[in-house]
Amino acid sequence: MNLEELQPTPVYDIYWEFAVKRQEIFFAKMKDEKGPWTNDPILQQYKFTNAYRASDRVSQYLIRNVIYCNDSFNQEDVCFRILLFKLFNKIETWEYLEEKLGRISYSTYDYKMYDKFLNKKIDNGERIYSAAYIMPSGVSVFGCNKKHQNNLKLLECMMADNITMKIINATSLEELYNILLSYPTIGPFLAYQFSIDLNYSELCNFDESSFVVAGPGAKNGICKCFNNLGKVSYEDIIKFMANRQELEFKKRGLNFKTLFGRKLQLIDCQNLFCEVDKYSRVAYPQIVGLNSRNRIKQQYSNKNLPKIVYFYPPKWEINDKIGN
């Protein structure tokens, strides 16, 4: 595979430039520098995720507050906590449940209590799900009236099926993905995302660059970056980008600051395609992908969110390099 065969578009250059600019914003914020952190008008106006998935606010909360918050949680509790958090993927929902129910663990799980408090939050007109992705309602499988009830039943199904031991006994990230994919309402996108989140924990330890699944946004970004994919799979394109990252940055004279020595992994390259898909709607509206979306929904808001004290899975061995 080479670039001539793939026929890169101008959006291909944007991919590398975006990664550099977004990472520069990340480090500027970490230093507590006052904004604006970039002179790029698109990055100033619209909301984009970090170049590294694990640096995003929700992922950081998951890693520090859900996974590595208490050594007394057993493996089943850790698995339950991760899956429960990811069903809603919303910090406010997690903190609300902890406020009402105490420390969340599988050993104290009670469907009626969870349902009761989630219903109260909904009745107050509050959102309990993140807008980052859509959890299927599962009504056709579990038969409950409300989406969160079906999602809780899905979680019960997974735990009753001894998913914790299946995860522990998995021998690869792909096997972990297939375990998750086997459960009702969990499609390829969610199965891959959940695999990455579980792999942050000590339940398993797989190389993030060993397996990837392209989500809908990534596929759209890929089609904007290249005119001719031929028979090359989306996943092979993502691997191609990961393998070429140092060459492409150097060729463009771009100084990409890695995550304390950790290169972009496949999940990061996948996510970057999603973000470049959005960015190009403004930068190159004439270049279309698989859908006709032509605007970015989320505006950037510099609201007073708590400062993140960055913390990554200890097995990555980068926390001592951070200096928050």
C-alpha cells in the first residue's frame, strides 16, 4: 500500500496538522496557560477531542475515579464499574448514583434502587446519557419500557454470564472485542470502545496497536482523506497511518509532541479520523465523505470545568513523566 494508490486529498494533510495543533492545546492547558491556546479559528470555535483518547475528560475520569480509585475492589467489581460507567458515559450520572447509593460495586448492586434513582433524574428533566455515542435502547431484547432499564438488564446479563472471567482469560484485544460483541445490543463500535476501556484496567493488558475497528465517524474521515481506497479496508488504513506517523510529521516539518513518549496508538488514529471528518466540514466543505453532514454541532465552551490532574493506566509507565 502506498499514498499514490490511495490518492490522498488535502484533508490528508489536515489529519497530521490537526493532531499537532490539538496536542499543543492539550499541553498548553496542562501548563494552565490562559487561552486562546491556538490561532486556528476552527479549533477556537468548535469542540474536538484530544489527539489521545485517554486524555479526554471522560476517559480520565474513568481511569482515575472508576478504575484506579480503590484497591479494595475485586475484579468483578472493577468490571461491573467500568461497564456501568460506559453504559451512560456521563460523569454526572456516575456521581449522582454514587451520591445516592454509596460506593458502586457489583456486590451491592440492586436493580430496583438503580432504576428508582435514574427515573428521578429523568423526571427532573436531566440527561443521564452522554451525547458522545448512542446506546441502543434494547427494548426488543429485554422488554423494559425505558432505555436505562434495558441497559441495566444488559449489564445484569453480562455479569451473570461471568464476563469478568472471560475478560481475564482473553488472550488478545480482538478476543476481548468478540466477547463483548457476543452480547445483545452491543455492536462493533461499542464492542471496540468498551474493549479499550476495559483494557485500561488490570483485568487485561493488551497492546492498543494490536487491533482496531473503524467506527462510522472514522470511516467518513478516511473517505475524505483518500480518493481511492480500492480493496483496502478501513482498518488497514488506520494501521497505515499509525505506522507512518513519524515519517509524515517529519516530512511536513511538524513537531508532534507525543504523550510523554507514547506514540499515537490505533485507537488514537481511529479517533483522529472522526475529528478530522468534523474539522473538514468547515475547512473543506466541498470534500464529502459517506454522509452529507456539513456542519459541526458542538461549539467550544471554555466553562469552568475542574482542572484535570492527568493520570494514565500505571502499566503504561508514563505517570512519573507528567508533572501535573
